[in-house]
Amino acid sequence: MKKTLALLLALPLVAAAPAGFVYWSAAGLKSIEQGLAGKKTGIQQLENFGNHSTMMVHREVSGEVELHQKMVDVMMIENGSATLAVGGEVVNGRTTAPGEIRGASINGGIKQKVAVGDIIHIPANTPHQVLLDPGKQISYFVVKVAAK
């Protein structure tokens, strides 16, 4: 009887995580980043929750201009540094998927230096481009959220 009571008392301690709960440890993200290293641009989708998704991005060269018509980007710099061009207008834009425009460069806008620990919020319909100096790298965690 005592063993049964002890077992019943322990059960709540081993409950399952709530549906949709995900934990990314710093070591786990570092491992994903290392798996992407050596690629000019490496992207790994982590989870898709319907109205938002997550990914890890590693760049060793500058990216194209991106404009997401219906998605907000929240970026957290994990490693390295870069210049983020944001705002203005997409030069030579082309649709690459529904709601997704890519281009060669940005006309106008601002440039912001970004580094480890920085968090950036890029609204929907806002051109942005990660620019790297030769020999530099950057890795960042992205949360893509459906815009209201």
C-alpha cells in the first residue's frame, strides 16, 4: 500500500509538456548553427505553429533583399555581426512565392549595425537585407509572425 501511495504522489511530477511547448537550449541552437556553418547561406526551419514559425539562419555572404507582405520577422543575433539595411524600396524586385518579394538591393532606408544579443523587429511590407563584410559571418534565430 505504501508503494502504491508513493507512486500516486509522484505521478504529477512526470506530467507531459503542454501541447505546443518547445524549448531551444543555447547549446541546441549552437549545434544547429554549427551544422549550417560552411554554407554561404544555411537555413533550418525549426517549428511551424500556424500563425508563426521559427528558423535558424547562418550567413557567410550578404543576403538578397527580402520583403514579406504578410509576415513580421523578429530576429535574435546568436553569433557574429553584420549591417542590416531596412526600409526604402526594393530594387529589381521579383515575386519568389506568394507574399514574398526578393531583390538585388534597397534604394533608401537606413543601415543598422547588428551583433550578438541584439533583437530586431521588422514589420511586414518592409524591405530588409543582411549585409556582411568579406570574411564575416552571422547566425540568427528568427520568429516569423503573421501580421495583423
